[in-house]
Amino acid sequence: MKKIEVFIEWCLYCVTIKASEEIASTPHHFKVIAMEIITIPCLYDNYSYLVFGAGRVDAAVVDPSEAWPVMRELERQQVPLAAVLCTHHHHDHIGGIDDLLDAYPRLRIIGFKEDGGRIPQLTEFLDDGDSFEVGAISGKMFHTPGHTSASVVFHIGNKLFVGDTLFGAGCGRLFEGTAEQMVASLARIVSCGRGTELYFGHEYTALNLRFAAEVDATNGTVRQRAMMVEEMRVGDTPSAPSSIELELETNPFLRATEPAIIAYLEKHAGLKSHDPVAVFAALRELRNHFE
Ligand code: ZN
Ligand code: FE
């Protein structure tokens, strides 16, 4: 459940030297940024994520469903919590904030300004595209409506914390947003690049892949991933993180315009139009009733 990654960020001087092919680098010209993420299973099938910045001095938690599993991990790691990042207002994503505030009274609660009324604990109100910093952790927040009207994702390094907007092989239900908004939000997530790692809010991947195998029956990668995830889940290993690359190959909601999926929807959901939003809406509707 532990993931350690090291990024090397070149300073402008090194990049200039590299470009002129003179000297590769000398050690003091780059800094190593270590970022670590710990996945914390919460409630029945939620995930909260602890993010540690360089040197493990700073920690932030994404979507604390409940406080105690987060606090237990912080104690184990001996790092104090500095901030909470909120992807949306649903209780299974913010339920632990009050207890965390009792333990860490100076905690920063960071979220989208439009959710200020629904996440009363917010102390920092970001706008779409705003940057944020928690010590050595720095990233950007993007508005991705669809699941709720004020859902957001947090982009930190090459990692994207997507809440309930995108799941492994699936996407969130449209509680407040429209199909059109969700299609645009998913496209925005995809635009972060194929190598981006995706940390989602629920462990729904196995069921989502059973749905994917039904609507995208000729897709061999879906079958492979389904076998892998079944195995992981037997051992209680989270299927997060995923990657945009893997989702592009196996997530029917990112593949809604594939001929095989359109043909399935024409046959089983009476789809008439090939408009991407109509196809997505038909697929989402079908998934709502899939068990
Ligand atoms: Zn939700
Ligand atoms: Fe949720």
C-alpha cells in the first residue's frame, strides 16, 4: 500500500547545459523531490490518501472519510497532519474532518470555493486551476463537475486525486451534473497525460470491470485487468492507483465512442444517436442498473 517515487527536477542552469550538450550535471544543480502516498481504506469501500512531501515533514490527506484510520497511520509514520484536500462534499469523503480538527486544531482545510457552503470546515477556497502548497507538497486543483456540481480533482506531480469523478474502469454517478459536464470533466482528466497515476475514492474496480466486459466484450485488456484485480482483491490490495493509460484501454466511459460499445448500446439500450454525450449518457444509465 506504500508508494515511493522520486522526481528529479532540473534547475534552469542544468537544462541550459543539457541543451547545449556540454556537461550533464553536477549534483548541486538539481534537487530531489521525494513524494510518498499511503492508501488508507476507510468505511466499507472508500479510500483516503495520505500524501507526504519531501523529507516527510509535511503531510496532507485527501478525502478523510473517517479520522481514526488516518490518525493511526500518521502516528505510525510520526508525521503531523498539515492539511486536508476535499474533492467534494459527500459525507463519505469529509466525515473525518471534525475529529481531525480536534487532534490538529491548526489544520488547513482546502477545497473548491463553490463547496464552501457544503463543507463548512473549509479554510481555503480555491478556484478552478488554482495552485496550492502544503510545505513541500504543491499542486493544482481543477473543477470537474458531473458527480456533484462542485467536484474537483487535485493534481500533484504526476498524480491525480480524482475523488468520485473517475473510478477504476468506471466513473461517478451523475448526482448533480449533466452527462455533458461529465464527458468534459473526464476529457480534462485524460488531458493530464497517459502516464498520470489516478487515485480514486472508492474500490469499485472489480464490478466496473464486469460491466466493462459486458459492454466491451471483445476487449482482451479488460479481461486481463479483471483477472488481475480479482486476485488483488482476494489479498485486500487496493486497485488504486490506476493510470490514464490503463483507463483509456479498459474504462468504458473513456471508450464510449468505440464501435463495439456503440453497437452494444444500440442493441441493448435503444441508442439512436452517435453523439458522444448521448452515448455516454446511455452507458451511464445502463451502469446504474448493473449489479
Ligand atoms: Zn461522492
Ligand atoms: Fe463517495
